[in-house]
Amino acid sequence: MDVFHKIGDRYDVILCFNLLLRRYFPLDQIAQGIENLKDALREDGLLIMGDEESYAVARKRDGQLVFFKKEGRF
């Protein structure tokens, strides 16, 4: 799945690990990837993303990501 383009399907849970890393992509491209993942979530869906040093967990509420758990630089 290319997270830098619109994602056609909708999901209840998306796991994204070791992909949206600052050493691979500029911050604006990472933000676009997160936005596309958010758009691919159903309402109340979970986005869980991270790398070897940090992670974040968010729920989609009213069309926005609400982060309720973060550890590290996410």
C-alpha cells in the first residue's frame, strides 16, 4: 500500500511500523502519509504507528485523529 496516495478502502485498525521515518522522508511527506492513513480509517478506527524507539496510538473521532498514547518522538 502506498501511504503517500489516497487509499480507497476503509479499515477499523491500521498498523504502520518502520515506514514513516524522518530518516527516510521529509516531515511534509510524513504528514501526508498520516493524513492518508487517517482518511482510510473508519470513524472510531485505530491508527497505531511507530518505529524502534517510539510509537503513537490514535482514534479517529469526528474525522480527526485523537492521540491518546505516545512514547518517544511521534
